[in-house]
Amino acid sequence: MAKKTNQLVSIIIPTYRQGKTIKKDVSNIHRIMSETRWDFEIIVVVDGFVDDTFEKALELDLKNTSAVGYENNRGKGYAVRYGMARASGDIIAFIDAGMEIDANGISLLLEHMEWYDADIVVGSKRHLASQVNYPFIRRLYSWAYYLLVKALFGLRVRDTQTGLKVYRRKVLADVLPRLLVKNFAFDIELLAVANHLGYTKIYEGPIKLKSDTFQSNFSGKVLLDKQIRAMLWNTLAVFYRLRVQRYYEDDKRRIWVHDKKLDLKVNTGKLGSKK
């Protein structure tokens, strides 16, 4: 095995209704990362106590692994912020629960971060080395959204929505307090604001996608799909805040803090954990 790094990686796993698989999923990530040269911690964030996901996560007996959560479902963006507030790593990785994305991709993206001295590395279905299989209409939708994102924000990342990303801690510390989106378009808000603030070293890395749940529900009727309409609306709202309101600028700090009062209050109390 290669020489260990001197950087700690925090792996945040936002999860919702994953009681049946959460123990297997986290154990798999822990096993894979234990075979790499990276020191790591895992933080499972249960986004709402709606099933037994939290109880199952607390049963895990793995080194440097904890589970935290809160009563009501608040969306992926909130879950990521909640995990970040409890993370100790110099580098923060997020991977969606459910293991549709092969967890070996985490270490691969970490290597990309070192190779390019990157601020952010995103897992991309459109990377030439990625192993994915999804239908033409899904590819067309992905390409159209990429063109929209490029036009609105100047981002050249071809896939902003895949649930595996790696960030420098300093990027998240600067960007997360400014964000508003908690569910749809959280990923694009984070990337667009980071890029706007000067964290422009954003690169893509390959992934292996076992399946794509969006396939089964995607009818091709883009404007009639509730999820897509919400995504587009939130994306345009991010553009409005960024370019028109200039909401994310440093001189608007008092507004962000006011908007986040509830978040900050909730974040002071960890409802459960296991080290």
C-alpha cells in the first residue's frame, strides 16, 4: 500500500429511508477506504426519523464512524451542512446512500484532487473513463442541462448532479453558509457560488454507476416532470440571486445569517452519535 497521507478525509453520507441497506452500505465504504492510503472518518447524516435508518446506523461498530440525525426531513442540502458542521477533515467527500455509485470512486476522486491541486472534484457520468449505462433521453436531458448551467454560470462541468463529490474544507467553510437550496439544485448552487467566489479549480473524475433510479421514472416529458420543473426553477433562482440580487457577496453576510437562524439553532444539538 502507498504511504499514508497526512490529511484526514471526512466522508459524509446523507441518507433518507435507507434502513434496509444503511449498515451494509456504510460497512462497504469503510472496508474500501481502509484499503486505501487515506485516513478517514465517516459521518452518516439521517435526514429525518421516518423509519429505522437512524437506529440501524447507530448499531454500526466501525472505527471513526458516527451517525447523527434530526426529527424532520429537510433535504440533501441541509443534511450536507449538518454533516459538515461535525466533520474534522481537511478534505470533505459526499456520497449518496444506496450505493448506486461504486464507493471505490471516492479514492479515485481524492487522487484527482491531488493530481490537479483542485478545489473541487465531481464524479461525472460524462467522464470518458466512467462506466455507466443510461438511455438516450436521459443523456439528452443531461446535455441540455449542462448547456444551461454553462450559459448561466460559466461552469464547464458536464455533470453537476451525480451524488459523489470531493471538496477542500476551506471551500465549504466559505461557501456553505451562503447557500439557500436544501433539496433540488443544491449541487449546482454550491458549485456556482464556489466558482463565483474564485474557487475555479473544479475538475471531473470518473465513476462507476450501478444503476440510475431516474431512468425508471423518467417519461421524457420534461416539462411535465415535477422533479425536473423544480430543478429548473431552483437553478434559475440561483442565477437570480447570484447575478441580480448578488445575495452571495460578502457584504450580504447579515442577510445570510438571518436566513440561517433556524439552521444554526438546530445544528447546536446533535441528537445521536456513536464513535
